[in-house]
Amino acid sequence: MRRRGAADDERERYTVFSPSEVELGEIAREILEQIDRVRPSRLVLDSLSEIRLLAEEPFRYRREVLTLSEQITSRGCAGLLIDVESEGDQGVVAETLVSGVIVLQQLSPEYGGERRRIRVRKLRASKSIGGYHDMAITDQGVKVFPRLIASASRAQHSSAEVRSGIEALDTLLGGGIDRGTSTVLTGPAGTGKSTIAAQFATQAAARGEKGVFLCFDESPTNLLIRTAGLGIPLQKYVEEGLLELVPVDPAELTPGEVAHRLRARVEAGDRLVVIDSLNGYLSAMPEERFLMAHLHELLSFLSENGVATILTYAQRGLFGAAEVTIDVSYLADTVLLFRYFEVAGEVRQALSVIKKRTGQHERTIREVRLGSNGVWIGPPLEAFQGVLTGNPRLSAAGAEGDREPSI
């Protein structure tokens, strides 16, 4: 007759329950014993995937999660249950039993570092901001950049004009650009868009107003050197702390983080924001499907807080009708159009205001020149026709003198 061994005793222990169910019960009991011993205000359980594997069946898994949730709640403890998203209905089972569900995602773009985002899928008895929010894990901890909602940030502000300090340019703009509006400076590369933006920033700082200049295309050092050569004292106001030049590394930033930084600056008192340029902003994040909608919301937020926003946008093509690849009108309240044109074998630059939503503006075309004395805006080019096409010709008034008109 065979003698009973330890294996036989072990089998008898599992006559009613399977090994996984016994182990699952032991885990649940151990968790509750530790809660009663420590009496924590917060509990982190990492992770539910182990319980799901031991439960094997959805019904048993639901029962265990429900029991665990009730026990944690009855002890006045806030429980954070970590889980890995799984296919099928098992992931949904846990979501129906808890008070809140926070979803974390990691994205791997084709270029640049990994990007993370967070979404509050469910939160009982509380109103949360819907949708995805960018986040980052840094050496300073976890940072979350909530999605901007412009309508929730309305503030009283004046509609005073923001002047450039160049009389002819302010006249062209009908007095200047208005607070709480966005202005797009658009035209081919090298026509003076960034320089005009720097001129506005300098004049705002001269009035004691704080501002920020986001450099997507050009380094702050090069911008300071170039503006100093044009007689624009940008360096002075940077040193005084009235203007900050922020280099943007687009491969490492998300749209949410850019918006978060600008929001913090606005709350700190900045009244002028320059984004140089839209091309760099959009090209830096090509996989962001709703980047234009995000940018529109950002501009709306800045507008609601009385901030004057200036954006530069380089069009493709030099002469003739330059190609516009974005809907500038969707983003801007005011649009300044820069153009090259040729006169007597010389390439010159022209400027006109083609849109100003908030008031009247001059409809003429004026020449722009950049030199060591700064920016010069000439009188209306009345002696020419076809300047915006890049190939002007003398008008009837200009031909009467049978000579090149003075500009």
C-alpha cells in the first residue's frame, strides 16, 4: 500500500479551488491586511494585469475588482489602480467599476523624441477638460500641459493700438495693430518680415511692456546681431528683461508645451508675442493632424487676454503670385503682404496691408528699405502699376515725366 506523501496533501487542498483562485484570494487578503496595518490615505496597486491573469474569466475578474474597489473605498483610501490596455472586454470591465479612468499614451513620431499625452476618459462627480493633453517626464518630475480653452480665459482688456515707431508703417496700418489681435506678416524669404516683427517688439519694450519672441527659424544670437546692424536696439531690452528671445527646439517640444509656456508668460504680464515663423512651427510637427486648430485656439486665448500677437510666414516663390499653403485669413485679424519687385535692374521690396479686421487701413503699396539706420517705409508707389506681380510698369502719371519716378 502506497504511503501518503506531501504531493497528495497538496492535491487535497485544491479539491474545491484551483491553484490560481487560491493564489488570487491570498493576494486580495494580503492587500487588505496591509491597508489595515498602514492605514494609507492613498494606495497604488501595480498592476491589475496580474489579477486579470489569475482570474482567467471575465466574471471572476469583475468580482475581484469590485470587491477590492469596495474594500478600498470603505477604508477611506484613494486607490490608484494601474493597468495595461488589453484587447477585448476585460479592460472595459474594470472601467465600469471605478470612479475615474485616466489614459496615458506614448507616441513615437518619425522624427524627434517620444511624446506622451494624457486623457481623462472618466471622472465621476467632477468636470474635467476633455480630449488629450500633452505631458512630459523630466528630471524635475511629471509635467502636464492642459489643452487651452480660449473661452475659459476671457479677461477685460483695452483695444489700444500697438505702434511700430515708424510713422509711415503706422499710417499704412491705420494707426498700428490693435491689442487682442493677431497679425501675420507674409511674403517671400528675405523681404523683412522678422525685422518688422522685431521693430514692433522693440517699440513695445520701449513703452515698458513685456514681450516674448519665439525663434523657430533663427537663433537669438543671429537675430540680435542682425537687428543691431539695422539700428534696432533689441539687445538693450533683452538685457533689461523686458523682452525674452526663446529658442525653440521643435523636435523636442509638443504643441501643448509651447501653448503652456506662452500661457505662463501671459499670466506673468507679457503683452506682445512674436512667433517667428509659422513655417518652422508647422514644419516642426508634421504629424500633428490638428495643429492648425490648436494654433487657432492659442491665438484666440492670446486675443482674449489682450495680447498683440505677430506671426511671420514665408511664402514660396519670389516674384509673381507667391504660393500660400495655409489659410492665413483663418488665423489672422491683420495681414501685411511683402513683395519683391524689379525696377531698372534693381530688386526692391514693397509692403501693403491687405486685411485689417478691426478697423480702417491704407490701401496703398509702399516701398520698404532696410539699412543701418533701421527700417524705412516710403510714400505710396503711385508711379507704378503691377508692383504686386513683381514686374511693375510706369503708370500714366509716372510716364508723363518720361523718367523713373523717385521713390
